[in-house]
Amino acid sequence: MKPFPKEGKPTKQELTDTQLQAMVESISLAFFDKKFQHHAFFNRRLRTTGGRYHLNSHNIDFNPKVFEIYGETELINVIKHELCHYHLHLEGKGYQHKDAEFKLLLKQTGGSRYVRPLVDQKPQSYHQYECEKCQTLILRKRRINLQRYVCGKCHGRIVEINSSI
């Protein structure tokens, strides 16, 4: 008996490490005219970064969330970014983000400078306060001591309206 797919989320085709390796090799030949001769693989332990180039082993690991959340086009941009590090490092040129050679090659190949956010950020909650005299609304991330602080405009007493938005 086949299990039912989970409700709510459409199932997306997963990419295996061998398919990723083939994709990296073909992108390297197409955009850099050079072979990628090391290993590319997914690493589920990556949290906020899209990919990582290893200077010692020359391998590249990628965050599978990039493909799961944003799809193939964003993954291709991350692959181009990591291949810029790879090829420049092997050629002995400036491979760091701050280097002009890296920025130029990234622009020529059309890779992404940064990956879009991969972590679900919880909405920021604010504490709402209001001045009794001038009714100025004051929003703060952290609670403030109402006995100690007064309004910055009129030096009136501050009262809490709502604990969070």
C-alpha cells in the first residue's frame, strides 16, 4: 500500500548527489570553459549559507534547502558562485568575496552574490508604550523600566499599551 503524500505542500522532485555532481560539471564547462575535477555534494548541516568551497580538498558542498525552497535557478546561481571560488583559487587568483577578480568573474558568469534567506525568521515582536502627555507611540524590542524612563519629547510618564504586536 502506497503512503499518501502530505497535505498542504506539493511534493518536489529531489536532486541526488550524483545529479548535483553532473550539474556542477556541466555548469563549469558551459560558463567557465574549465572542468570541475572534484566532488560536489549536498550537506544538510549547512543552515544559513547556500554552499561552501573547501580550500584544502577543493570539494564543494551545497545546502539542499536552496533547491527545496527556491528551485533549480537559485541552485544554479549558488553553483556559479562556488565555482568562482573554485576556479580562481586553483589559478592562484583572488578568490575571496572582497577581491576584484572574484567580483568580476561572478558578474561575467551571472552567479548570485548572496543566497536568499533559508531560515524561517519569526516575526519580530515589539512592546508598545505611549506617553501620557503627548501620546507619542514608542515601540521597543525589549521591555523598559517604566519607573526609570520618561518620554524623550516632553518628559511625560510612559505607560505600556500592549505587550507585543
